[in-house]
Amino acid sequence: MEEQSKEMTYEEAFSELKEIVNSLEDSETKIDELETKLRRAESLIEFCKTKIKDVEVNIEDLLSIKHAPLLGVFYNTFIVFCSFERLNF
């Protein structure tokens, strides 16, 4: 049997994380599921942090290219976006 592996996107991970948070806030989680959901949330947070860091590194690499001034506006917008996303956790 052929195994298909699809890497999760940042948006998918963040959406799942929000679902977990909402279920915890709404007291929808049974005590037997609590540890599993918290471990999954921890994993999703790490995944999102890694994705953001990887994009930051790639953008920094792009900014080191000779057309860096053209990319500066994009980078500043990205930093604002990352700051906003972190506040929503």
C-alpha cells in the first residue's frame, strides 16, 4: 500500500490549534481527552513557530540579495503579521 504524506500547512495547523483552544474554553473536552489535546496543541504550536522561523530566515536570505531594498517593505509587513499572529495565541 502506497503511503501518502502531506505536509501540514501553517494555516491548517493554526486552524486546528484554534479548534483545540475553543473546545477547551467551551468546556467541550472530556477529562480523558485533555492530555491528548494539550499534547497536540503543544505540537501544533511548535510546528507554527518553526514555520514562522523558517520563513523569517528565508526572507532574511532574500534581503541579503542585491535587490534587498525592494523587499524591505514586504519584510516589514511580514514582521507585523508575525507579531499579530503571536498575540492571538
